[in-house]
Amino acid sequence: MYVIYGQFNLFLPQSSSLKDKRQTIQSIMARLHKRFNISVCEVDYQNLWQRSALGFAAAAKSSGDADFVLQSIKSTLEYYEDVCEITDFAQELVSF
């Protein structure tokens, strides 16, 4: 069994209010959770309009599945590249 966890920071240049930011962040989190069953939450910068830090965690049965999860996260973030920019992406893979 493998556990994947990490954090990514986003810059949202088009966000003009906390409401705009939260709509985008909620959309990203819902998409990741619904399509790939990944746990995601906002872990920092909750009160800033144009920054966000999201933490994620998932379990996988093989290293191939773990790589698929990481690629899925990155491809989902690329889907939102018109409204946000990834400024940092850190992940950790732990095997049990």
C-alpha cells in the first residue's frame, strides 16, 4: 500500500474577491475528490484573494496507481490554468 500526500500553492490573478477565489478553489477540490477520490482541503492563505495552498492525500495499492494519482492531480490543475497558476507543488510517497 502507498500513501501519497502533499501540498500545492496556487496564484489566482483574476480573482477580485474572496468569493471569486472560493468558487475556483471549491471547483478544483470537488473535481479532484469526485473524479479520483482524493482528499483535498485548503490549508493556508484562506483570507487572501489571489493565493491559496491546498493539501491532498490519497491511498494507492501500487506505485503505478500512485503515479496515476499524481498525474491526475497535475492534469486537473492544468485544466484550470486559465484561472490559476501553480507556484509550488510538493509531494511525498510513502510505502507500507
